[in-house]
Amino acid sequence: MTTLSLTINNNLYHFEDLDPRTTLLDLCRHRLQITGPKKGCDHGQCGACTILINGQRINSCLTLAVMHEGDEITTIEGIGLPETLSDLQQAFKEHDAFQCGYCTPGQICSATALIEEVKQNWPSYVTEDLKNPDGALIQEVAERMSGNICRCSAYPNIINAISEVLQKQVNQSKSVAHPSTSDNLDSSGNPSIKPAVSAAVSGIWSPPPSQSQVHKDQAHKDNLNKSTNNQSQAAGENS
């Protein structure tokens, strides 16, 4: 058994005789009654248990509590409560970005970290320009949120909610970094909020292809056309 101290949502907790096999998810839910993180698959595949460790998102069902002494642990309760919603929580509410709500805490925790990653110019799997990634693109948001499953399929509204807050916060961070740039200010001298790069998503939706996928599809079509032409020529010669 292990003695452990953890900082969760800015509160310090002490544990005596903790089984070292206890996951952070089980500790939060069963020992502390912090029930925002949800147990979905318990295999790190659905993202319902997503929380933040030092600002980075992790699946709490796959990490042991004893690994995180000294870390800053944040669950959905530490991001915002009903009377003090964060910008993302408010956007999820306004865009109706949930139905049953079971996955929503993990979605919001993941999106909170996503926004910080975009601000720091972290690339994703679908990023074309690694030096200047555009994290506001719909396919970027979709890829970066691909570890969080919504079984109610509220993905269009989830993307819209995240994109709204992402665009706003990225523009604000740019205006702070370059306060003398007049292009970032409106007529009143306040930071201007540019419209989202991509149109709102609606209906049954899947993210648009990246440029690399477009190039691959075009190359495949070209190869098929060449093959068809060669077959036609061969058939003409045989006839």
C-alpha cells in the first residue's frame, strides 16, 4: 500500500494505504466522488475519462494515481461549474453540442487542451504546413478531437462550439502578442474577432479531406485513367 498526496482542481488530497494499482479515474470517482470524468470503455478508446495533467489531456483510465504526485490535475469540475461556466462550456450549451451528456466532460477537457495546443502551434496528423499549422481548419479540429467519441453523434455541433471559442481565443492571443497591429483592432480600438475560417458544420458530417488526401485521390484517378487508356489502346490493336 502507498501513501500519496495529489493536487486535484487546486485542492490537496492525502491518501493512506492506497492500492498502487488504482487508476486516477477510479480514485477520482470512488475515493473523492469527483464524478465528472466518466468510465466508458476503460481501455483508453472512447475519451469519456479525459482529464488534464499539467494542462495536457490524458485518459485517466490508463494512468495510475501514484504516477502523479506533484502534478496539477484538472477535471471538468476544475474547468467550470454550472454557476461559473468556462467559454467552452457556454459554447457547448449554446450550440447544443451534446445529447445524453455522458461524453461531454471528456469532450470539454480535451477541447480545452486542444485550444492551448493550437496557440502553441502544435501540428496534428493532418497538418500540411508544419511550420505554420492552421489549427482553426475543420479537419484540424476534427483530427485533434478524434480521441473523444460521441455515441449520440453530436459531432457537427461539437465542432462548431470548439471552432467558435478557438477562433476567439486565438485572435485574442494574437492581439496581445502584437498590440500595435491595427489590423487586430476594430473601429473602437478593441480586439477584432475574425469570422471562423470554415463555415458552420451541419447535418450528417465528416471532415473535409486534407490536401495530402486530395493529392492522393487525384493521383489515384490519374493512374486509373492511364490504365483505362492503355486497355483501350490494347483492345484497338487486337481488333
